[in-house]
Amino acid sequence: MLRFIGRRLLVAIPTLFVVVTAAFFMMRAAPGNPFSLDRKLSPAIERNLREKYGMNRPLAAQYLDYVGGVLKGDLGPSLKYKDKTVLAILQENYPVSLKLGLSAIVLASVTGVSLGVLAAMRQNHSLDYGVMAVAILGVCVPTFVTAPLLVLGFASKLGWLPTAGWNGGALPNLVLPVTVLALPQIAIISRLTRAGMIEVLRSNYVRTARAKGLPEHRIVTRHALRAALLPLVSYLGPACAGLLTGSLVVERIFNLPGLGKFFVISALQRDYTVVMGMVIVYAGLILTLNLVADLLYAALDPRVRLA
């Protein structure tokens, strides 16, 4: 296993380097700069600002300086938020996205797997059709539609929950945004679980277990479910990374100070260093969670060997 992890890290490091390089030059190629989007600055002031942040140097020199800082763990200062570093901004905003993302992942996984198993056990019956209809609806209806509808129904009309705000991550403030984030994932996870369960329930070893007289619930929980979750494990890696780094729509609608909202604002303001920092975090999460998914895949499937 250690050799496998080592090989994956050897691949991950150059991959992350390519991502950082591409993001750096794409940001610099975008029209405008951090100092041209607000009120018009005099040429002298803009020249001084460029010199302060090293943006008057050749692009290759800026790139080498930035990569050198990243290797030392320094993501640089924000170009728009005074006296704040990128690391400080990430530390301030990441807990919100982390709490939302983890809650949504747990809710989506538990609910989606349960619905998928129930649908597979009752294939081509009314329960199966109902679950799949809800799943298709969950995939097709975007979050910018479901979020306002839930706010209108449960917050504005019924008054059961707050319409927006973080409030330190209080439970009433989490219910609606977590539900909106989880709904599309519940739909996808339930479909993946159903497909995997149907295939496994038709396999020879499940027929053998039934022939031996094992109870159906034991066949499902001890034998079938483990193999049926294999496609889901591969999907959850990038899905978790997307949820943990925040959702622009959800954070905008519910006015939450998370990374998704912050990322788009920084991109519009051409805050290069903040955008680069968030790209690095997202890429690092993708690579790490894909590695975790591979390890889980090997743990669930005894046919897979990590060498």
C-alpha cells in the first residue's frame, strides 16, 4: 500500500504543478487587472501598486516567484483585501464551506444509498418507479430553482426556518442550504446504488447465499451492498471536493461567507493570488480524495490489490 501511495504522490505533484501553471497564465491573460476595476487611478499610483506587488516585472519572473512562494507554503497577499494574506482569507472562510459540505455529503450518502437499495430490492414496482422519478427530478432541477422554492415555502410562508445568514453555523441556518446542496447528490447516489445493487443481486454468489437459506437482509448488508458501492466510491471523490469547496449559488442565495461565493467575487475583481490559492486548494482536494477513493475501492473489493 505504501508503494501505491508513493506512486500516486509522484503523479499528483506534477499534476498539481500543471494546474498551478495553467491557472497562473490564464488569470494573467484575462482582460483587466486588480487596479483597473474600481475608480480610475492615476498612472503614478497604479505604477506604484504594480511595483509593490511585483507586477511590473516580466511574467516569467512573477511566475517563478509565485511558484517559489507556494513551495514554501506562502500563497502571497491578497491584491484587493488590505493587509490580508491568501492563507488568512482561506482560514476565515473555509470552515463555513467545510461544515456545509460535510453535512451535505453525510445526508446525501445515507439517504441516497438507502433509497437506491430500496429501489433495487423492489425493482419494477411502484417504490422503484417513485424513487427513480424523484432522482430524475433531483438531477434535472438546478439548485438555483430549488433554493428559492424552499426559502419561499419553509422560511417565508411557514416561518419555520431563517431565510438566510450563517449565525455561527446554528442548526436552523444549516437546514435549508445543506438540503439544497444534498438534493442533487441524493439523486445521483440513489441511481448509482440502485444500478450496482441490481447487478450484484443477480450474481452467482448472491444466488448461492440465498440457496444456503441466509436471510435477505443479511445478504444485502453483508454481501451485496459492499460490492454495489464500488461505482459510488469512484464518484464520491470529485463530488466531495466540489461540496467541500463551496457552492456559489447556495452561498449567494443564503448569504453564507464560504469559499464558493468568495472565489467568484475574487475572480471578478481579478484578485489573482486569492483565485490561485483557491484553485490550489480545490486541486489538492481532488487529488487527495481520489487517492482515498482508490484505497476504499481496494478495501471493498478483495480482487483489487495495491502494490
